[in-house]
Amino acid sequence: MAKRGSGEGSIYKRSDDRWVGVVDLGWLDGKRNRKSMYAKTRKEVQEKLNTALTSHRKGLSFQSDKLTVRESLSDWLRESVKPALRPRTYQSYAEIVRLHLEPSLGRIRLSRLTPRDVQKLINAKLNGGLSPRRVQYIHAVLRRALGQAEKWGFIARNVAKLVDIPKVEQPEINPFDPSEARLFVKAIAGERLEALYLLAIATGLRQAEILGLSWEDIDFGKSQCAVRKTLQRIDGEFRLVEPKTTRSRRIIALPDIVISSLREHKGRQVGEMLVVGDKWENSGLVFTDLYGRPLSDRVVRDRFYRILESAGLRRQRFHDLRHACASLMISQGVPSREVMETLGHSTIAMTLNRYAHIFQEARRETANKMGKVLTG
């Protein structure tokens, strides 16, 4: 009888009437790697054997036939996400897995997960009242996890790519116009956090980037600041972490009004330090509470809303100050590349897509100016 080679199988019946299928997976660590499967009938074991042989020929892991979605997600979080991504991202992914993916899909064998299973999950979350954006995020986490399982050879295809996901309408950007921006700057004059709000509207820095600034990041001589860290709350504690992308680490030129406000803010902080004495926690951060501790984003937002209300300005998110900065730069004819660099976008396409309507208005102004030049 011919000798079986790698990728071949055999079937035989044991003395206890159980059927056994054996698949030869070749050599592993100097030993012949054979796997056995059992069934009550020859037909059942033949089906198992065929599945195992097909997986082996596709380069898939033999063990993946018993691997559940829950086990696969756990492996992905531990081996792929935690070592490579920021702690806040890991926490977010782990929460999605725990609250949404494991309860619905966890018991299903990974190799038997179907597009229909994923579609039912998406539909159930939408019908349960979750926003389309949240459901999109749940789907994105699952798609990424299954993509890694595919790379590891546990599955032949990523079924999360084969389903319909809800469309999310981009919220209309309606930031402060120049007159509102000037009114806002007037309203924050003399505020303890005046420099913080000026930085937001004049440079477009993200809130976490502003709260992560240290005094060594501010160069008063060159009128610029360096974005090197962001402040995040992780497991209930404030931590300084690396920015999300390489583009986010950047040097930004500061207008004179911002430099002047930062100087006043530094002097005020020294005064606060002297008042509390030994209770001062020297974090080195530019923006702190009255005891030198990192400043909560909630404090920043709450005060921001009160300022808008007292100034009679329409309610905005704090993040909309970033949009206001972009809008003002574009309206002043700042090149799109410079807008991208200032905002820290990863690509110029992101800038152009995000502010397409504002760029269109700027182009109309350019056309009008050209018309005036040509007609005298």
C-alpha cells in the first residue's frame, strides 16, 4: 500500500464501533504531525476529514475548527491590539468586544461564522436603538479582528466585509464666522483659561492636545508650540500618551495674541502655586486645576458652554473651535497644505473632504477677484 503523504487522510473503524479520520499535516518540529477526528458513522467522519483537508490545503490552522469567536477575539485583543495600539484604543476595543460582540457571536465557532450572523448582529443593534455611527464602530472592530484571524490562518475569508452597514451622515459644519469669532475672543478676555480657548480657535489644536501641552513645549522666543503628547484618562487616571499619528506630532506657529495670553497665564499659574504652597503638584502642564493637577476636559467644556451663553453666542461643541480655525484659515486664503499641517490631518484628502464647502466658497471669492482684475 502506498505511503500517505502530507495533506492526505485515512478512515478506519475502531473496535468500539466509532469511526476515526486521520489527517496528515506533514512535519512539525521534527515530528510527523497527524490529527484525528471521531464520529459515529463513516459519513460523518468523512465530512470532518474533508473539511480538515480543505482547510489544510488553504493554509488554514487545523485548530481553528474548534476555535470560538470569543476565543479568537480574546487572542486578538491580547496578541495584536494591546501591544501595538494606545491604551485608550485597547480599552475601547475591549469594551466593544465585551458588550456587543461576545454576547451575540461569542459561542459560534470561528470557522462557521457566516455573513448572515454578522448581519443579524448589525440589524439587532440598530433595532435596539444604537446610533448608526456606533453600529459602524462595532462592525469596524469585528472586521479588524476577523482580518487578523484571516492573516493568522484561522479563517479563509473575512465575513464582516460581506455585510451591509448603516450609512452615517456627516454632521454639517457650521462654525463661528469671523464676527462670531471676534465676539468669542472678547468674551473670554480675562478668563482663567483664556489662553486655552485662544489656542483652540487660533490653532485648531484638539482638546487632548491642548491639555497635554507642557511649558517646555512652548517656545516664547520663536512664538511657537510643539505638539508631542495628548492627555487622556485611562483606568480613571490621567496619562500623557503619544499622538495618534505621525502628522499629529507637529510644530505650530502662534499668533501674538496667543503668545501674550500664554505669558499672562504663566504668571497667573505661578501665583496659584504660591497660594497653595506644598499642596501644588508640579505636573509641568500648561493648563491645570488650582493645585497643579491635570485639567479635566469636563471642566473645560462646562466653562466653554457658560461663556457662549453669557456672550449670546449659539451653542457649539468645544471641537467646533477647531472647525472655526480651519474655516477662518481657508477664508483668509491659507493654502490647503498649510491647513492640513496646522490641523495635523494625516492626508490632504482628509482636509479637502472635511472642508469641501468652505474651500468652494474660497474659490468663489478667488474667481470674483480674478473677474475684477480682468475687467478693471
